[in-house]
Amino acid sequence: MTTAAIIGAGDVGGAAAHALATRDAVHRILLVDAAGSIAEGKALDIQQSGAITGFHTRLRGTRDLSRAAGCDVYVVADPAGPGGSPPAGQDDVAGMTWLARIAGRAPIVFAGPGHAPQMLVASRDAGVDRSRLIGSAPEALAAAVRAIVALEAGCAPGEVMTTVLGAPPDGFVVPWSDASIGGTALEQMLSTVQLARVEARVRRLWPPQPYALGLAAAVVAEGAIRSARRAFSVFALLDGEFGARNRVGAIPVLLSATGIVHRRVPALAARERTRLQTVLGS
């Protein structure tokens, strides 16, 4: 029986729990938040919707993080309520160390667009293997980029193959030279004017909003649990890619039940590589 623990029952955490449940990606979801009554109510609400949408995932809400020990995947999301305190394991060394202890060897997915510092704390101070630390927000951005390209090209988003690289807050680089539409190089399908129009829109897409972030976290968590045979655009601690080390950056990866198993470094044009190295400060 597979179990996912979502740390934080805010908008992003609730969206992630709902997406995981409706996809029947896991058998059980534990929603953890310092505001235990909100976590319990949100879990119950999602559970009752299963009678309408037809999913069978069981959900429980709690304020006790220790109940999440031994889960198959962990999603660090946002706290419930305006001005709420971050749940244990999200914002400090002691909390992240505690989360690392109960997580064992399971991957930890960071759902927020600003979770890079927490990923660094988990690796540097809590001793979590960098392969287990995955930031899912770039997957939401990559999906939005594919949708915009599809609108410009007049095709289905599923035909567009591209990813995003880089890191906030400085910016992202879309490797257009490595992208394709229906198997044909994207730069052959879109004119210079169209590509410029797409790039202008892409710059306004960050950060994604809570529902998109929650869905991206669910997709990435499911991909890890099921060892999906496709690449995901995620934040990872770079280890020499693009000349950067010990820096969180977006990169396409393959996932398994233990986290990142392979990093795909796309072929970049000279201008793209220069811009990316500038963004990463390498």
C-alpha cells in the first residue's frame, strides 16, 4: 500500500492532495498541518468527493508529523490559513532534520516556487541525499510553456516537447534549439516573430499559481512512486551541470521511488548556454 504525506494543508497542499487522490496515484494520503482541524476538514472534503469522481484513495488529516513516518513520498507544501505558521520540516534546520529522519529513503518533493532555500538546508544541514530532493514547480512552468507554444503553432500541447532550465529569481532559459513539435525542430515550425512572442509571454509565467503548483507536485510525486519513463522538469541541486555546483536549478530528470536517477542535460545553442551560465552565476 503506497502512502503520500503532504506537509501543509494550504492552497498548494490541498490542490496536491486532490490531484493525487483523483489520479488514484497512491492508496493513502496523509495531510499534515499545524492547524489540524483544517487538515482534517480538507481531507474529509476531498474524500467525500470520491463518490462523485470515482477515486478510491483514502485521506486523513492530522497535526502530528510523526504519523507520517514511513511514507513512500513526501510533498512539502504551504501552511493552512492566512499568516499561518509553516508546518514542521519546512522552514528551519531542526524541522527539516526531523522530516529527513521520518522520511527514511523516500523522495521529498518541494511544491512551492520559493523552496530552493529549504532544499539547500535539507542537503547541507539535514544530510539528505541530493537525489531525494526534488522541486516540482518547474513542471508547472514547463506545462504552461508547452501550452503557449501549442497555441502559437496551432497544435495540441502533447505534441510540444520542451523543458525549462535555470533558477529563480534571476530567470529561466527555454532551450528552443532542443525543442520540437511533433518530431520536427521547433525553430523550423515557428517564425522568429512567433518565437519572440512566445518568449515575451513566458517571462510573465513565473511564479505559477497554487492549483498549478499542487497539480505539478502530484504529477512529480506520482512519477517518482511509479518510476515513470518520462522526463520531468524539476528543481534539483546541481552537481556540475552548466558549470554550477551546490546551486538549485531547473533541469529535466528521470525519477524513481528513491528520487532522481538520471539528469538529462539538453544540447544548447551557444547563446542559450551563455545565458544559462549567467543566470546560474557559474
